[in-house]
Amino acid sequence: MSQPVFYHAQPQQTLDHPRHQKSEGQGSADRSDLGLRIEQWTMTKTKFEAMDILNKDDIPCGPILSMKELAEDQSLRATGTIVEVDHPKRGKYLSVGNPIKLSDSPSEVTRSPLLGEHTDEILREVLGFSDNQVAEIHSSGALEPPRKQAAE
């Protein structure tokens, strides 16, 4: 039978103390110091050591990975949980993959568009402007980013 997590952090004689026992009519035993003891116990282990010990007793647990560990974990890349994206201005960077995996509907994580990258396409295909109208819009300056000016 698996043991609760506090059996790893708490000496047995302390657990057997009457204040830790559930008595007739009480809702639960007094375990106020167990959180502190568990914290003290986990400070003596790496996250992976604690996980190995607790998993042997079927105690659900898992490590909280740092950004560096996430970036270096090849299994996360193999499953598409972490993906590398190539951006024309940023270069290559890591991003979160699509968490939903459907065998008949694969998805690809792509970069965000550049400012104005699809403007001409939208003007022509969505809004129905002609090539001449798009050229006029460009020449009017309406599609230029706002000019930044220093305050006087």
C-alpha cells in the first residue's frame, strides 16, 4: 500500500503522536506542522530525487521545470510541446506548440506576421480594391507607420 507524502518527511514517532491522530467526533487530525516538514524534506532533495521517491509510493508529483530545462528537453520538442520558429526579424526562437494533437488534423505553429505584411492581400482579396486603388492608398501615405517625433 502506498504511503502519504508526509511519511517521507515526518518521523514515524511524530506521526504517532496523539495530536496527529483523528479522534472520534473530529473532522481531521492536526497536521499543521506537516507542510513545514514536507518543505524541509524537499529542500534536501533535487526535484527529480523527490519525484523518484514519491513516485515509488504512487504519490502523483512532477517537477516544475525552469525555462532552460524546458528549452533543453528533447522529449518536449519531439512531441511538439515546444517548437522552434524562424522569424525574419527576430531569428529563431522557441514557442509553445499546439497543446491539442489530432491525428487527422495536424497543426503547425508559425511566426506572427510582420506589420503590414498582408495589407495588400487584404485590400485586394478581402476588400476588393483594384491594383490602381491599392497603389493610390500606398502613395497617399495611409499605410506608412506613424512617424516618431521627439517632444519639444
